[in-house]
Amino acid sequence: MTYQQWGNEYKTTADIIKERIANLKKQLITASVDELRELNYRISSLYQMYLDCMDIADTLIVRKGVAF
């Protein structure tokens, strides 16, 4: 597997997380006050994961060599 392929896997995971965040944001419209707190916590946690995946993906894609 090359760094490029590995980076693409992280990018794919980031895209999945981004879709999940979008779905949770849609739920905010009809959520109760208690649910809002939980949804916002989940969104912020997932957003941090998304940023981590994108950062790792970018780093790996720049390397482009053979990972293992």
C-alpha cells in the first residue's frame, strides 16, 4: 500500500464523517433542548475527527512513497 492509497482511505473516512455531521445538523431543527446539547456535543466530536482525518490524509498524500 502506498501513502497515496492510505491517504485516500483517510479521505474517504473523512467524507463519511462529514456526511454524518450533516445528518446530525438536520436533526438540530426538530430537537428538544436536552437533545440539542447532546447533538452539539456529538457534532463537535465528529468535526474534530473529521479534521484529524483530513490532516492525516493530506500528510500521507504528500509523501506518496510506499508505506509498508
